[in-house]
Amino acid sequence: MINPTRREWLAATPAALSLSALALSNASAHNIDRPADEPFGYCLNTSTIMGQKLPLAEIVEIAAKAGYHAIEPWIGELEAHEKAGKSLADLGKKIKDLGLTVESAIGFAEWAVDDEAKRMKGLEQMRRDMAKVRALGGTRIAAPPSGATDQTDLDLRKVAERYRKILEIGDTIGVVPQVEVWGFSKSLNRLGEVAMVAIESGSASACILADVYHLYRGGSDFAGVTLLNGNALKVLHMNDYPASPPRAEITDAQRVYPGDGVAPLGKLLRDLQSIGFRGYLSLEVFNRDYWKQDALTVARTGLEKMRTSVKAAMHK
């Protein structure tokens, strides 16, 4: 992993303090009248009920019935939908008719790796994935450091150049890749590293995808979000984590509903509101106990707990 000198970090400080260059209009998130105690939109990441093995069309119906504003599907689900002979465009129309939007999608293209052959394949995969997201009516896709998670010497400046490349691909399709924090990775596992990549990409379309669990798992201080402009974030993965096991041992499967763990959600939510974030909190948990339960019950419970956490934070 590259270790920037103190001088390099100081040189980047003005940009880091505002990230104003990362602003991208988000009509669906910013032009909605919301109550003061609920300034964010609510999204269902489909991983939350992935264990029930439901078709994507049914998950969409559950999200709408539970009361969400949006969904965040996985590329594998879009592929399964097409393999079943169904149209993503038709499903996109159904999503719109149900009053939902597709605020993000989860993909794993290897766009950041050093190996050029793998990276070229990753760029083509990203292009295909973006096209699927666009066909569904979506406008963003996750861009995690897939394929580079075990690498400790990844040059973040090169990663920034590679991020710009997928941003340019996205500009032609109409889908924005969000450089994502992965706490368990040895690359891009901290908010500051991801912010550097976004800033150094030099693109006004750049944005960051953060996650409560991953910020904790990677060792980032949650207060770091106060150095961002709210427009640098469009979606934040919402969840919580227990006090045990310790940070170094906790896994995705141990995420819990917001408010059921020890994450400093109140302060984080207030900080997000103070920096002007008006995007979507996307419930993303992989809890195997939840996967054994009725999918609609899980979706409703997760939304209720998100709302409770937000209202409590705003009223403090």
C-alpha cells in the first residue's frame, strides 16, 4: 500500500476538506421533500434477504410493500433475471411503477488490479455490468477493490487513474461507479484511501460508497465523514455490528440491524446530515439468522430500525 508523505497529504488537504469537485446532481435524492427528522432516503440492498433465494422481481415487490424508496440489487441477480428469459427493461418499468428507484447496484469487476490482462477483462465486465444496471433504470454501481484485496502495495495514484477510466466508461453509459471502502481488504480499506482515489481521479463524477461495518472493520474513524462534502456520497450501506468478536475477527455475516449493535450511529447520522448528505441509507446485512426468516418481515424490521435510528439521531 502506498504511504503518502506528510507533504503530499498536506497538499491534498484543501480538496479533502470539501470534495466539492465530486458533486454530481442527484435529483431523486435531493429534490424530495423530507421531514426534518428523516433527511435521507431508504434503500434495500438485496443481500439482506438474499438467503431466502427469491427472484429479483419478488424482492422488488417486497421492498415496495415494506415501504422502501429504492433498491440496490446485485449484478448476479440481474444476470439470473436475464437467464430466466426476462427483460431488465420490463423489470425496470415495474420498479418505477411501484414508486421505487435503483440507487445503486453491487458488482465485482476487477478494475483496480495491477495485472493489465485482468484489468482489461475487468473493464469489459464493468462495461457489461453498467449496461445491465442502466437497462434496469439504475444510475450507479459499486466499484470495490475486487481482485486486489490481498495486495498491500497498491499504488493509490495508479488506482485513481484506473478509477477515472471506469468513470469515463460510465459517462458513456449513464452509470456512475462509486469507489467503495472494503474494510477486510488490504487495499482501499480506509475512508481516507478511498477519498484520495476519488479526489485524484480528477473527475466531477467521482463519488464514494461507504458502509458502517466496513468503516469499522477497516479501522476508519467515523468522524472522517465530516471532512467530506455530502455530494461525495450518494449511498451509504447501513447496518450495525456487535461488541464481540473484536474488530479484526468480525465478518460480514455478523452484521445486525441498525441500533442492535454498538456502532456510533447517532453521531454518524448527525454528521452525515451536517455535511449535506441527502442520499440513501441502504440496508445491507448478511445475517444468516435473518435469512431464515420471512423476507417481508426482515425487510420491514430493517426499515423500521433504520428509521428509529435516524429519528433518534435527529432529535438529539
